[in-house]
Amino acid sequence: QQQVKQSPQSLIVQKGGISIINCAYENTAFDYFPWYQQFPGKGPALLIAIRPDVSEKKEGRFTISFNKSAKQFSLHIMDSQPGDSATYFCAASMRTGANNLFFGTGTRLTVIP
Amino acid sequence: GAGVSQSPRYKVAKRGQDVALRCDPISGHVSLFWYQQALGQGPEFLTYFQNEAQLDKSGLPSDRFFAERPEGSVSTLKIQRTQQEDSAVYLCASSPGLAGSATGELFFGEGSRLTVL
């Protein structure tokens, strides 16, 4: 059973456009929601993360929006660049209990010049 | 080293062979995780170590999978009698904090790609 559901599977955006990736979860015990970026042949790398006590977090061109009541969170990439082309994974974990991150299935983003 | 190092980067095994995958975490990192990433999928948790103690192995898919971290640094994931469904990228990650601090950043290696023929 997929703990974190991610969409879309793939996304093509023009340079300068906004990329939006959505995730949803069911387990209300989750209290940490990171996004990881993965380039081909590389391991995932942390991009940005949020905790449920805030509804939005922005770091440069990357913003996480978090809706606790809907159990949804999304990644917005503003002014998308070709160098942003990668696979993006949302994830979730809890402070107690499970010792691991539950990842979504990934979104392959392609930014075309 | 500067990051998490994994070896071999690529491994081809015949069905039934045993394989061993090595992970060198970032020096001083307490927590070490192994994940399995199938083609086109997100990483899936296999096991977690806090120093030398394996505190969670709930994600290991079968008793053919075994992991160890005897001195609390380097870890080895061993797969016995490999099967085709074991083909995947095996990712190692380390973190300076303790888990339930899978609430902290995980630093991933580049992975070991296993292909079982």
C-alpha cells in the first residue's frame, strides 16, 4: 500500500514556467514532509522540507504548500529552468514509530528551453 | 570522505548467486539506512541501523536479505540466492541524527545497481 501518493508521473514545462507536483497521504502520524530531487545515476538529495505547523515554506524558487486538513502537500518550482529537469520525490515520516521515510512514486520533470 | 560512498556501482549476477553491496557513510553519522529503488519507482525502506545496532529490518523482503554494520560505520547488504525480482538500485543513506529523525536530512549515496540475469 502506497503511503504517499504522488502526481503527475511526468511533467513537461516551458523554461520560465511554474512546475507543480502534488502529494497526498493518509497517515495523520506523519509530521515531516521532505522533497527530494534525483538526477539520473545519482542518489536523491534533499531539496526542501516542511513540518505540519506551517502552511508554506519557501526557499528560493522552491515552495512547499501544505494543507493539513486535506492531508495534501505540493511542490511549486517557480521560473523553471532546464537544470531543474530531474525526478522529484515527495516523502513523509513520523517522529516516533517507523524509522524511515515513505517515498512517493516520483515525478519526472522536463523543462524545455 | 565527503559523501556517502557505495560499491560496486554496478553488479550483474546470475540467478542464485550471492551478492554483497557496501556502504561507506559520512564519517560520524549515527544513522544508516538501506533503500531499494525499482526502475521508475521511489525508494523503499529496507533496514535501519543506529550505530552498530540494527533497530529496524521490517522492510527486508525475505530472509535472503541480510545487512550488517559491525563497527558502526561501514555497512554491507548481502543478498543470498539472488532472484530476478531483486534487480534494482540499492541506495544507502546516512544521517547525523537519530531516527525518528528520519525527520532529519538523509544523505544518499549514488546507489548500487544490481541486475540479476
